[in-house]
Amino acid sequence: MTTSLSNAYKDTNIHLNDIIPLDFGSILQLPESHVWTDDDDSGNDHRTWLTRQPRAEPASPPVIDLRAPDAVGLVGDACRRWGVFQVTNHEVPRDLVEDVEAHAQRLFELPTYQKLKALRAQNGVTGYGVARISPFFPKSMWHEGFTIMGSAMEHAKLLWPHQYEEFCDAMDKYQKKMKSLAYNILLIMLKALGVDEEDHEKLSSSFLYQSDGALQLNSYPSCPNPSQAIGLAPHTDSLLLTILHQNDTNGLQIMQEGVGWVPIRPTPGALVVNIGDLMHILSNATFNNMYHRVVPNETSHRFTMAYFYGPPADSVLAPLPKLPGPSWFRAVTVKEYIGLKNKHLEKALSFIQT
């Protein structure tokens, strides 16, 4: 019997102050708690918090048509070079995406006292709160989020005691579509690594067929001083892959070596796909786990929906045996790796390197 992905996170107890978001509706100027400076960047290599422009005119990650005859090669190239790409012809209906975004906007426009009724528990996984990576950073982020794993009913009832059904139905439909899309993209990535259908039976059945996900609704309100604020601090995602819808407001940026922070601008109808740490491990570091951040905007409110896809907590992952060269990582369970990430963030991979 497999253990659900949510169980991998339940051993982490986060202080209440690192869960409660700012009351953005009452803020006229950036509070000191949310003012970031490059002096806060100690121990973070060359990746300064507040650098906004790349040092050179950057190229952009590709937009890939999933129905294209060369989609496997294009995805493989993007995973190796960028760790991120955008996809079209993904078979997620536009009206569903727009409906979920509208529900997310409705949620985040609730008064703060009402949103706090659905606050994530200190050892919890789902509900309202700030990003789970917040305790690792010296300043607070200009962000609020709402996490869903499976049914959203428990927390939705607290927000809308008599009008929660439409919200829950939309989230259920979206998660099903995201899970199907994530599975299909995973198969494309495996094929790009040389794993064909006849090799699937050699992979862990729980890894390939029982992977699931978490849906994260994100809100980045317009910010009175965005040049000194961070919407989401630099990090990599932990699981296999992430599928992101972003509204028409810029903010997502990736770190490209020798260039700096490169924006991933919204493309109408496209979804952003990025590689997480577990796929980096599975590919034996062939696929780049994308280091990224979000910067806020002075005039526009940014809304996104991120679907994080990964295996059950008791699944064991290791570099695929067909890949050439020595293995860079030892075998690790999903739960063990999530525990390392919750304690060490970016340094987690170093604990399983061989």
C-alpha cells in the first residue's frame, strides 16, 4: 500500500508567524518586514535578491506544441538546457483555466479575517498561508497562497459555508486535468531520456502509475515598492515537475548562468512546465532543476495556479539505470528527500550525492 504524497510533509512543524500572510489590503507602504536588500544575500553565491535585469540580452525557453512530431526531442533539449519550457496543445480547456483563475481571485479578494479561517495548520499541508519556504529567508515575501491536495471541501466550507460547491468542483476538475497532463509530460520526458514503453515495467509501479499532485493557488498583490520586495524567494521545486498557469502579469524569472535572471513571460493559452529536484535525480542531473523566483509588480495583481506532481511518499527514486556514466545520487524515498528539503532547502541534494 502506497503512502500519499501529503504524508511526506506532515513531519514539518512551522511556526505560526511563518504561515500567516500580510493583510495586503491595509498596506500603503512596504513594511520593514518585507524590505529585501542585497545584504540579506549572505551565503547565496552570486544570486542577489534584488537584481532585476539580466546582464546580457537573454534567449527565452521554448514554447513547445505537444502535438508536434518532434515534441520528444524539443522537450528533452529544453529540459537539458533550461529546465523549463511552455506548452501548447495541452488539452486543458481554456474555459476551465479561466474558471479556476476566477475562483482563485475570488478567494484572495476575501477579507483577511475570513481567509484566516482556512489557515494552514502548523504541521499541515493544505489551506491558506505563505510559501512553505518562508522560514529559510530573512525577510517576508509579498505573497499569499492556498494549497489543495485532493478535495478542497474542508477549507472551502470555512470560507463559504453555503457556497463552496462551485469552488470545489472547479478545483477537482482542474486537478484531474493537471494530473493527466503531468503524466503525459512525464512519459515524454522519460522517452527523451531513452526510456521506452517496454522499460516502464522496470520502473517502480507506484512512481509511474500512482504519482499525484498538489494544487497551489498564488496571489501576488500590486506592491507599493516592488524594487525592494520579493514575491517568491529563489528556490527549486521539490517534486518531479510543476505545471504553472500565470495570468497576464509578469513576475516569474529563472536564473541562467552567465546571464542572470531571465523572465518567463506569459504566453496566451500556454502552460509553463519546469523540472523539479526528483526529476533532476531521476535523470542523473541530465535535466536541470530550474532555480526560479517571482518579483512583484507595482500596478498589476499577479495570480497563478501551480500543480506540483510527484510520486507517493514511500516511492524510492534513483538515477535511471539506462543512463550513461556513474550515478550522481544514491537512492532515496520521496519522504526522506522532502524531509531533507524541509531542513536544508537548496542544500538538500548535497546530502544524497554519491
